[in-house]
Amino acid sequence: MLKFGTLVGNCLIVSYMHDAKTEVERYRIDGTPDGIVELPGVGSAGDFDGRPGDDEAFFVFTGHDAPTRIYRYDVATNSKTAWAEPKVAIDLSNILVEQHIYASKDGTQVPIFVVRRADVTAPAPTMLTAYGGFGIAMVPFYSPVAMAWVEQGGIYAIANIRGAGEYGEAWHDAGRGRKKQNSFDDFIAAGEFLKREGITSQEWLAIHGESNGGLLIGVVVNQRPDLFAVAIPSVGVFDMLRFERFTGGRFWTQEFGRPDVEADFHNLFAYSPLHNIRSGTTYPAILVTTADTDDRVVPAHSFKYVATLQASDLGVRPQLLRVEIRAGHGAGKPTDKAIEEVADMWAFAAHWTGLNVGNAE
């Protein structure tokens, strides 16, 4: 999928998103191919900032193992050098990023990134995440939150499920509205893939998602509680029959459907996390996180969901609620609150997956 095209020097630099990662090609002015631009690794590159006739351009690059850096690109030699880069308190040279492709329930091929320390051998406690909505692609980017899990010896996996935008609008359409189940099937298949390939096990598989990703986690826990040891849905949409009645929910009907339309109602009711909790079934340990002033996804979603979980017979593992005070949907959250929240989530996941916290290099 085409991302950017820039005329720099005497060539055209064209960036594509291929299997969720950036690839860059060069073309001569007459349109004939002129090779590729080697990026620093598997990741995401921004537009090449330069002008016709210039001998240089600048671009931004980030990846799961690469904090955002600015690179200078030499047009004549087709080479790059780091121009500005941050300092991080982790040895990133020991981090491995692998991309796999797995088959979903209907045979659709779905990419997944797996991040770990080079000295960590699988199987190991694994955190699986995804978003799968609103056409938002989960492209590689540097996440201190993910690195906090990886640094302790865990494996972090990111599935590029349908409903997002990794392959354009068709990928989005295949996982929204009455096709939303495809997103859930893709995520469940990711968990099965990680187990089948020996990357993790049922006892060591944790899952996490935020907002639409929180909805995802709530759904798959109901549909496959046997597959996961821990689930952490954050600021999630859990009541799919009333979501449009609060704050910005009315703007999501193009994504989820309308509860007042009969066909949409039946589809929403079939997967709504709040309405499909399976009492009498053993569930994973669950930690739901929200904030008391979230005006995007009102905290009532989390309150009702956890109350229903706790009122059900779901086995011996806990179903807990964490509420951040004087905070919203996530953006703008003070650093100290963000650190405390991640520490609580990862400590909870570590306990129930057996991750030996303190096993950092």
C-alpha cells in the first residue's frame, strides 16, 4: 500500500506499507526502477523530507526495537546515517524482532510481530496485543511499555488483525460491522499460532488491548477462555447494546453497527462482552483498567462488565477493576500515572503467567 512519494535530488523516493512494515523504493525521473532504500531495520519510516536537486533528505524511523530516530539520507550514494537519536536505558542490540504470517479461521493470512531478548528461548511468558478497528494500522513503533515486558524476559507479540488498516480499506471493511467476528477470529488464531509454534503455552499466554482493543479482549475471553492465562482489557467498550448512548459512542455506529437496527442488534448481541459472560466456565485472571473521567469510553462500561464477571461463577482466578483517578482515555496522562498503571498491569500478568520479574539483563 502506497504511503509517500517524494522527489529528492534526481530520483523519486516511494514508501510502501508491506505486511504492516515500511519498504522504500527508488525510481529515476523517467519512471524506471532504481533499486531500494535499505532501512535501519524492520519498522516504520516517515516521508523523506527533501527537494528536487538536493543531495540529501531526512526521514524518521522507528520500530519495535528502535526508538524514533532522524536519519540523513545521501541520494547519490543511497546511504543513510543517524542524524538525531534519543538515549534509552536498555540494550537494544540484544532485542530480536521476528515477523510471522499465520492463517486465521477462514484461511486469511495475518501478520504477527514477535519481540524478545536474544537470550530468551521459547516457550516463555508472552503478552499478545492487537487493536483491529477503525482502519488504524498497528505498524511497528518503539514502545517503552512493551520493552518493560521484554526486558524482564517475556515475549511481546503484536497481531495485525482485520478491522485495522494494514492492507488498506479492504482490511478494515473485513473486520467491521457485521464482519467484526473476523477480528476476533484473527486474534484467537494468533494465540493458537503462538502455542502451536512453541513460542508460548496456555499457562503463559497473557493478552492486552486498549479501547477497541479492550473490546477485543473482552470478546475473545468469552469465546475462548481456555486459551489464555491472563486478560487485561483497558478502557474497553463492553456493552455493545448501549454504547451509542454515551459521549462519543454515537460516532462509532459506522464501525460497529446500530443497536436499533435489527440485523445489527443480533450481530452486536452475539459478541457483546457484557452479555456473553459464560458463568460456570473457568476464566483467565482478568484485570480491567479504566479512568474515572474517561469521556471517550465512559467508565460505566468497565464497571458493569467487572460487576457481571464478579457475580458469575468463573473459577478461582480473580476478576479485578483498576480505576485511575482524575484521568481520561489515555492521552495526556501524566507520566507518573502511566508508569504506575503499567507496573500494576505487568505485575498482574507476570504473577499469573509465572514471569520471573527481576530477570532483566
